[in-house]
Amino acid sequence: MYESTLLDHYHHPRNTGKLEPADRQHREPNPLCGDVIEVFLKLDADGKVADVAWEGSGCAVSQASMSALSEKLVGKSKVELDAMGVQDIERSLETSINPARLKCATLGLVAVQKALRQEKP
Amino acid sequence: MLDIFAIRKDFPILARQVNGKPLVYLDNGATSQKPLSVLQAMDDFQRNHNANVHRGIYTLSEEATALYEGAREKIRQFINARSVEEIIFTRNATEAINLVALSWARQKLVAGDEVLTTEMEHHSNIVPWQMLAKERGIMLKFVPAKPDLGTLDLGLFETLLTPKTKLVCVGHMSNLLGTVNPVKTFVEKSHAVGAKVLIDGCQAVPHLPVDVQQLGADFYAFSGHKMLGPTGIGVLWARKEILDATEPVLGGGDMIKEVTKVGATWNDLPWKFEAGTPNVVGAIGLGAAVDYLTKVGMENIWQHEQDMATYVLPKLTAIPGVQLFGMQKPSLDRGAIFSIWIDGMHPHDIASIFDEQGIAIRAGHMCSQPMLEVLGKPAAARASFYLYNTQAEADVFLNAIEDAKKVFGV
């Protein structure tokens, strides 16, 4: 699981920071381990993701997964993002995620999906 | 000295492989593995003696009752309680503590009374008291821990203890730090102000000799599954005079003497607190576990864990970057529980890398979030040893830390 792509994203996370103001924002904690990811999204006129930033803390799997995901978000619609799952993250990280770590790997994706379900803040 | 290799043969699961490597099971603080004798005792009951207890006027029911009550007597002897009337079967230690909160404490404590617990407690010895405090206007206070020493602050404990204190709750051994707390001192000081004492013995009863009469507390809770028994069975020991003066909380079959449309009278102890068909097979399994532990000898098991700690601690604390929580050196007040933090590696990542090598450890908050807050860390990776763990397994554990550090470049 701890292949070079995952470790590279963990040590050098992409697109971290905040977007202020953001069109959508959501903070998703994992109460099991205390990991947390907060995403900030800007949307274009069609409601597709135009820009993304995120902040978080926690294990390598959750942080690397969000980092890799953040590179795939621009141009995606809510429907497209709702259809994404752990397999997309595994493809981006070029590794397979252990069943015990699925919640870690999808924490960022869940944060993005929940952000898009909200109204403009 | 324990004959560990003979002991290991008694535990079928220890022979299995995980991810292509021999299983190294170091999550005994969460639950222990089960010897064949426990599995066979439960199997034999269900194959050959199964019937409900305390009811039937037929051979099988008499056998089932004798086995169930026989298990209770084994547990009485194991913790040296005065009488089986003081041994109440519960689901686990959590339910035992909740039973005290929902019965004795709910009936005797009033608004303005104080309950003392400690920062070192498992959530199961905190949350029931928070719930009761909220419901009844009781003040819940925490005895602080000294994070650098891994001990409780006895000086502050004494200042927190006042005539308003009605109950003091303390863990016998910390599930996060492995610290053995001076529970006898807690009992003496608490009784001096008229407070009752509840000891969470979940991590102590499996690992060291426990004599409830010698400790002198009022309530003592533990779980069967951490001491070679099955899940779903635990014990509340409480003084008979307290149980006699406490109303039951669960009503139903087996806990009554007589029921009319007007009301009911309660059964004798301990059945007054055991409504409904109990976990008969679980109790029998726990009885067999107690037989096994007694045969090996609790003094021997504790000595083995001291030996493990003596072996592991200097090596573990010498690994650069490893922060060990609690007592850094071997001590009679410390068991073989090792919780660590490594900067740059989340405990879940450590546990995943270990799992790839067949090593089972716990990672997360260990149901000890208040203590982790004191330590200033969100989580920990914990290895907890038991009677069947070997020095070779300790080496596998120590080497795996070095390997994990290489993966993460820390």
C-alpha cells in the first residue's frame, strides 16, 4: 500500500491551503482516528469545479488520497464526483488500499461530495 | 519461568499466518486469544449439556445450572471474593460499570455530590459518570495525570477528595500506558472521607494477581474476553452489603422471587441483578479461562510480562524518533503495554505496515482520548503483550518499527 506515489503525495501534498471566499466548503472528520479534511471549492457557471484547495491532518492514506484527488477535481460535475469511489483513488495513487483503510482513503472524497451537496455559504 | 512454547501450543490461532507471515498478536489490551480448553468447554456445554439454568426439573437443566454456577465459584476463588453473592455476571466491564452507575449511584447520589474519576481512565470509566452527572446534577471531577511520569497525581487527588465526594473511580492498570495505579492508596484515602471506590480492573485481572478483599474497594469490574475467555461475559464484583441495599435496574425472569399483579419481590444475590437468561456458555468459557490462568499461575504471568517490559523498554526507547508514553523504565508499577508516537508517521500507518508483516497492534485513540489530550497527541500505536508472547516476537515488533521508519523516511 505504501508505494512511492502515495508517499510522495503524503510528503508533498498538492493544492493545500484555503480558498477565500469559497463557493463550497466542508470539514469532514473521521471520529475513529481523529483525521480531518476540510475542502474549499470554487464552481464555474455550470456548477463544475473550477478550483480546489484543502487542509487536513492525519494518516498518510487519508492525506495522500485527498492530495491525489485534488488533482482530478477541476472540470468535474457533482454527478461525476458522486460516481467516484475508492477505485479512482487507487488508480491515482497507483496502489491498492487495504479494506481496513477504505474510510481513510475516501475521507477527502466524502468531504468533496458533501461540500457539493450544500448550498452556497 | 513460563514454558511459553508449551503455552503457545494451547492457542490454535497462534499457529496461523497473516499476509504470508506468522501471526504476531500484540493487541491483547483489546482482546486476548483463547486456549483450546476454553473453546472445548463451551463446545462441550452446547453439545452435551445445553438447557436453560435455574428452571428445569430435569437432568440437563441441573447440569447447565451446575456448570454456570460452578463458573461463578471459580471466578470467586480467582479474585478471592468472600461469597459468590458478590459475583454478578455482565456483558463486559463496561456494562459492569454502567450497572453501578444505573443502580447504586443513581439511587444513592444526589445533586451536589461529587464523583471523582481520573484522566487516565478508559472511556468506559468516564462516560457513564458524565451521563449520570448530567442527569442528576452531580459534579464529575478528574484526578490529573502526570504525562511525563505516566502516573496519577496523588497530591492533587487528595485535594480533590472532600466530604462531598461520594464515589472515586480509578483504573487498576492503564490500557494506554500500562501503569499500575496505587489503587489500595485510593481506597484508603477515599474511605477516610466516606467515599466508595470503583476499580476498573479490565487490564489488571488478566495480567496480575488480584485479591478484592486485600484491595478493599467497593466495586471491581472486569471483562472475560481480555483474560482468555469469550466475548459477551464480564463481571461486577461488589460488596454484599452494598448490593443488598441496592435496587435492581433490569426486571424480568430469574431476578424475582415472586410476581403478582401488584408487584414483585427480588431474588437473592447475585441473581437479583441478572435478569433474563444469562450468557451461560460465556460464563462457562470464562470459568475455563480462569482454570487455565490458575494452572499457569498469575504470579508467573505477571513475572513474564515484567520480563517482557524489561526486554522491550530499553530497546524501544533507544529507537530514534520513538516517543513512548508513560513509564520509560521497567517497574513493578508497569505492565507490558507500549504506546508510542513517531513524528511523521500516523499510528494508523504504523499499524497498516505492521499488518503487512503479520503483526497485530492497536492504533487510534484507545478509548483514552482525555489521556491522549493530556499527552498532546491525537492517537497512539500500542503493542500489548500477554503470557503467550515471546522475546522473538518482541524482536519482530522492534524491527518492524525500524522498517516502518524507512518506508516513511523518518
